[in-house]
Amino acid sequence: MKPSSELRVLLETGAITALVYPADANARRAAASLILAHGAGAGQHSAFITAFARGISALGIDVITFDFPYIAQKRRVPDRGPVLEACYRTVVETVRREIDSARRSLFIGGKSMGGRIATQVAAADRELRVPLKPDTAHDLVAGLVLLGYPLHPPGRPTELRAAHLPAVGRPMLFVQGSRDSFGTPSELTPILSALSPRPALHVVRGGDHSLKVPRSDPRAQEAVYDDVQRTIVQWIQSVGPTSISSE
């Protein structure tokens, strides 16, 4: 599954290009859209992001990826938080305007830093949190998908990036490797248990921060990713509007 089209996203700092991976043609219509942001070290063309965009779209969800400005400008150091958040908000606005399934049911998230920025945007922006009538043209973000959430920097477990999570106020799915140096499932569990609605937590046994398991057989890793992708789609269908998930 390859991206079928590009979306031009106009930022104050210049334009970026988002890629649209359409849901498999065998699906009656896409159940929802998922914006999947990249991590700090690699952009939307990374093997991880492309694999997940292709895998999830093959299961019936429209997937949109994009590069934060520093990647688009071929810089190595990530932009500061406000720039990243402003970029993500503009991508959300563009996707909701241009993608039919996003107007029905839109999810946001990403890998590591990309997922963290999605949570910060959802926590800070009231428009993304407060329910409107479900059939309007301005459907809200229905939930968040977080792959390897960076709970803290490696080796610094007291520097938590969780204070804003209670303000998200939306369903969240955390997919975390059991040996993630940025935060293990056991470290996440007490934080997630205090949130409402309570997030779902999918643990990848033996997985690291990129959900990679310590095996030499590439088929084993592919099976892990396939399982995670199916978990994401099933979760989206379970929390999306009934009229969409039943189609």
C-alpha cells in the first residue's frame, strides 16, 4: 500500500507535505482517519512509519503522515514544543477539511515524540476535547494512538512527561514495549489508572522503544508489528461512533 496523494499543509514557517495512505479498496469505506506523526530521529519516510501506515491502511483506516518542520528543512534537532504543537494542530485542521473519513472519525497520535506532541495538542486545545454533535462537519478527535510513549528520558525516571495527560479527556491507546527505556508498562500503569477515560495499554513482550523484539528472524518482528496494527484498528473500531464502527 503506497500513499495515493499528498496534502499541502500551510504553516507560518512554510509549507510541508503530508502523505495520505488510503484504506484498502476492499473496505466499503474507511471507518476513520489516523494521523500518525514520526519520532524525533526520523521522518515520515522512516521504515517504522511507512510500515505502520501501510499496515493500518490495509486494514481499513485512512492514514496520514507528515514531517515536522525540522525534518522537512533537513535539520537534525527537533523544533521547540510550541512549533511542533502548532504544526500538529494545522495538520489536524487540514486533514479534517480534506479527508472524508476524518470528518466522520479522526484519531491522532504517533511514535514516541510524535505521540507526545499529539497528547499535548489534545490537552491544550479545548476544541479537540469538548464533544460537539457527532454528525456535524466539525467532528472532534475521537482518540489517540501512542506508540512507545516517551514517559521520561532514558535513565531519568523521575523526569515524567505525564502532568498534561489528565487534560486530554479522550480515549487513548498506549502501545509499549516491555523493555522500553523511555518508560516500561509497569511505570505507565499507575499513571494511566488515574486517567478518565482509562486508557488501553497493549504490551509488546520483549519490545524496545520501537517495539522491536530481540530475535534474529525478521518474520518474528513482522508478526509483532502485524499484531500491533490489528490491535490499533480493533481499538479504533471499538471507540469510534457506533454508526461508523458497524459498517
